[in-house]
Amino acid sequence: MEGTVVGFLDAVSTKVFWLCAILFVAVNGAALGAFALTRSRSLVNEWTSKLVALDAALLGAGLGVPLAAGLAKMGVRAVASLFGGGTPTAE
């Protein structure tokens, strides 16, 4: 059971990290391209705050989900070792 939960947490955290990293690069590349092609100051003024908010959300999810998954894996291993599921292992 411990291995299944730890494997699931590993898979989810890896997928979320890479999805957020790809979206971060794609969104910022598209914004940079749009700003460079139009050279519109109003476009920059209108979309910069939204872009910064999206970047913060992507960074928060991309770094927060793997961190939370790592903490959850440590908790699962600790509980499993208490109930005879083996000894905790370091990654």
C-alpha cells in the first residue's frame, strides 16, 4: 500500500511540475511575441498585471505541488514504519 501511494504522489508531482514549466514558457513566449510584434504600449499596460498573476500561479503550483507531495510521502513512510510497514528510506 505504501508503495502505491508513494508512486502516485511521485507521478502527480512530476506531471504537475512539467505541465507548469511548459505552460510558463509558452505563456511568456506568447506574451513576449505579442508585445514585440505589436509594439503597443496599451497592450503592455493592459496585460502585464494579468501575466504576472498567471506566472505567480504557475510558479506556485509548479513548486508547491511537488513540495506538498514530498511532505505527504514523508508522512506516509513515517506512518507505515509505525505500523510495521518497513523502515523509512531516504530518497
